[in-house]
Amino acid sequence: MGHRPKMSPEEVRSHLLSYIESKKNEQTQLLEDLVKIPSISCTQHEGAAQKLVERSLRGTHGIDLDLWEPRTEDLSAYPLHPIRTGEWTYDGRPNVVGILRGTGGGKSIILNGHIDVVSPEPVKEWKHAPWGSEIVGDKMYGRGTMDMKGGIAAMVYAVRAIAESGIKLRGDVILESMVEEEYGGGGTVAAVVKGYKADAAIICEATSSNSIGIASGGSRFFRVKIYGKPEWPHLAHYGVNAIGLASKVYEALLELDRERGLRLRGKHPMLESLRAGDMRGPGRPTNMTIGVMRAGDWPATVAGWAEIEGRVGFPPSESGHDVQREVEQAVRRAAEGDPWMLEHPPEVEWWGARREAFELDPSSPVVQTLKKNVDSLVGPCELYGTSSASDAAYIAPKVGAYGGIPTVSYGPGGGGAHTFDEYVNLQEVTDVTKVLASTIIDWCGRDDAL
Ligand SMILES: [Zn+2]
């Protein structure tokens, strides 16, 4: 039994922090390599990027790996799974989970991140190549740097730092690098269905190194199908134009959005803070976006059909089910005011990701543990909410037998996510890594008998 002198908690922490500091270049290299892979959601490049995460974890003593390609049959076990049609496949796009097992008796934690990114188009608008990982000063540019390969690099090195420093934890750490977040969250749903759960979860999405997300809006995607009566030109006056009908439905949806905005205003200060330009919702805890309108087949035929597609967001006081009913009622009201639609009612379909909203109490233990470490390692910590959704929606809200895990978002910040010249602040990557590692020790507990 080789006895080393036991380290005090302060010594352990300072050892860990200097270890992370010493691995800065290596960590930046991993981030650079990840960003150079164009892992746009639902492409095979997701798999290529996952290989790098796998490789970075594989060599680390004490980390067990679980890699699997989700199957759509498995996803359907989740009550609100992202609805997929046709031959959807995860071939070549595995989830990667790394597990650092505790010695027992401590609380467990999930660190979750997504490897996929959104399209960089239009690329010609970028001043820095989207797949170039170009570093200027403290910023690394490229699609996915902020959202959220910076977060992936932080969580990988936080866990590696603990494992490689020989620190034994009491509780388990589950590191999840997931596919397909941007396109609905099938990766995380697959991990939830597979049984991965813990006493708390941190989604390492870009909040900035001194702010923690504790509330998030829910969302539903809808499609309204509107039916008119096509006619050819000389009988056009006998036709019923679906474009005109669709505009009535559109007005009714806008009216619902206005009414919801007024009704819910003031009820969710976390989601309404008036800070535009970042993740906070400027003055509104709910928004409806109408993003797609299609109609008709041919200029010389009265449009016989139309479709409107949109997304409705909602705050934690509402359930997705109730919000769906409100949208359906608004469409019905529009139809009832039109003699043709009364007889030929539009249909509302729900498709894609179905995410519930959630809000965590600021006094919740995981918030307090993380906040304490942000305060001491980075600076005064801010708690906030966002009406945008992330994979937290499949971990935090209780949905059927799943979820109900206290979940926060915390990761390195930057700018330009989902637009041009995305970047992450490299200092924040380091700071977040330190905060995560230190939080894990506090949360899971250190087994100092070893
Ligand atoms: Zn993201």
C-alpha cells in the first residue's frame, strides 16, 4: 500500500486547477480539431467529430466509454420524442458517453453537450472561415466554437483533469457528447431512454463563464394545412383561393401570439429580462414564429391548398399540451369566420421536437454549488432564463417516467452562434473547465480514504 500524504481539499483544488492550466494548449488543440470538422446536424460529420471526443476520453484511466447509434424504435419510448418520418437513421452518428465511476455514497452528475452544429450559410458573409478554427487574440472563430464545441472541450477536460489527477469521487460523473441537438434532440432523448440519469445535470451550452441558465422555455412546431378550391383560368371566379384563406389563419395566429404575450407578461421575470442581443428574451416569455408559407402549384390555377409552418414557445407555467390546444382553437376560430373553411376546416399537425419548459429554484443545491464555484473562480455569478430551448428540455422537465433531474446550463460564452463569424472566448473555455471540475468534486464528494 503506497501511502501518499493525504491532501487537504484546498490542495486538491489547487492541484486540479494548475493541471487544467497546464493542459490549455492541448485543450485548445482538441477544440481546433473539432471545429475543423463540419459536423452539421444529421450529417456523417457528426460521427467524425464524435471520434475525436472518443479518442480524447479513451486514453484516460478510469473513464468507461459507451458508444451507440440510436435507433428510432428506441426513441419512440419517449412520450414527447422528436417526431421523425420516413427512414430516419443514426448510422455513423453515435452518441458518446464517458463514465467516471465513483466509489459510492456520493451524488451523481451528468455533463451534457452536443457535437452537431448548424449550417454556416451564407458562407460568403463570414470574415473568418467557418471551418478554419482561426484564433485572433483570445477568440477562436468558426461554426460551433460557441455552440457548443467550446463547452464540449470544457467538459471533456474537466473530467479528464479529475481522472488524471487520481482524485477519487464518491458519486458518478456521466459525460454525454450527443448528436442531433440542433435538429430536435434525438441524441439526448436516446440517452434518456437508455437509462442515463443522475442527481443533477449541467448542460454545457454557452451561457458565459459567469452566468448560469436555470430556466428555459418550451416549444412546439406546427403545420396548418388549408384547403381551397382550385379552378382553371376561365372559371377562376368559381374557385376558392387557399392563399386568401391562409391569410385569415395567419392573422388569427398573430392575434393569439399578441394575446399570449399580454396574458403571460410579468409572470416569468427570469425569461423576460430586457437584455436584447443575448439569450435573454426581451420583454416576453412567449413568442410565436411563423417561418414558412407554401401554397398552390401553378400561376394559372387558383391555389387549391396552402400550408403555414411555425413554432410556438411557452414559459414554465404552461404545458405543451395546453399550448397546442390554444393554437388549434385559434385556427378553428379563423375557420368559423369563413363560410368555406367552416365546411372545409384546416388541419393542424404537430411535428419535430416537442420540448417542455422548466424553471429551477435559485436555491436548488446544484445551482448553489455551481454558483459558489463561479463566484470564487470567475467572478460575480448571474442567474438567468431563456425562452430558447436546449437538450435540457429532455432532462429537466418530468415527462412520463423520464426527466425530473435538476438541470442548469453553464458553458463558455462568445458570439455569433447561428449567424456569421461565430467565436468562443478561449479564456472562458479554461475558466469553465475549472469551474466544472471544482463543482464536480463538491457535488460528487471526494473519497479521501483513497
Ligand atoms: Zn447549442
